[in-house]
Amino acid sequence: MHAMQYEITLPADYDMGIIRERVATRGHLLDDFPGLGLKAYLVREREAGAPVNQYAPFYLWGTPEGMNSFLWGPGFQGIVRDFGRPVVQHWTGLAYAEGPAATSAPGTATRRRTPIGEAVPPGEAVTDAVARHAREARRHGVVASALAVDPRHWELLAFTLWADEEAPTDEGERFRVLHLSAPGRQELGAGRRQG
């Protein structure tokens, strides 16, 4: 499993209705994309209290071939054409779990980044994070949750989809989910990922 996200930060006075319309008319195009576990179409809006206006889709890929097909194909080229080429962040997947609200449509997503300190052995940090993720994924309101690591920057990433707008406030950055494409969600599996 591979996690991927790009963030398109928009001007403070940007009409976010343009993004909502884009997702409403194009979001379904990835509903059956080969190799895609899930794509959460995420936004943050200043008028809703966010620090920025931002379109920030988050992906979980079941295969690197699917991720590559998307990045080099027409879908991502449309993003590049319309907004410029964003930095694409990616992490190696460690764990994925369906939560107690797995059958609900997600309304909110949270992203929490945690640096792995230089004094902490990476294997120990990952083992602890995977155990914590297994517990956190069972919380009330969790639709699905993923844990990943970026070994370039030594950072853990916890990404969670929530069934409602009431995700805990201490979960990191909050996003509104406009649409969820999840053709390979059931194949993402559960538990720690090796290699």
C-alpha cells in the first residue's frame, strides 16, 4: 500500500464552489480506477475556519502500477494544466483498518504527522505506531484509517476518515470530504505492511 497526497492552496478569496463543482462532475471518474484503494476528495475552507482554502486529495494505492498510471495519465495532467504541478507527497503504507462506522459515508478526514526523532530507532517507532493505530481505528465514528511512513523525512502519517463532522479536535489537520472513490478499498487489507 502507498499513501499519496498533493495540496493545492488557493487564494483567500477563491470561490471554493469551483472545486466543489469539479469534484461533483469529475469525482466519479476514479470510482473504478485500477490499482486505487481509495481517493478522498478533500478541501479546507477559510470561511469554515480553516487557515487556508485548499484542495488536497488523499490516495491509498493498492499497487504502484495504479499510482504510476494515475500520475502519468490524463487525470493528473488535468490538475497540472488547471493548477500547476503540485508537490506530490507519498508515504509507504504500514497499516490499514476499517473502523466501526465502515458502512457510513465519510464527512470529515484528519491527517496527523508525527516526526520520528533521531534518537528513536525507526523499527521501534513503527512497531509502537502500528499498535496505536490498531487501537485508534476502533474508535467511535471511524470509517477507515491508514498509517504510513516517509523514510526520507522520518515522519509517520495517520490518516482517518470519520463518519460525521465531529472528528476529535486533537487529531491534527481537518478536511471536509466531498467524495470518496474506493474501487479497491476491500483489498487494502489490514495490519502491518512489510516491504
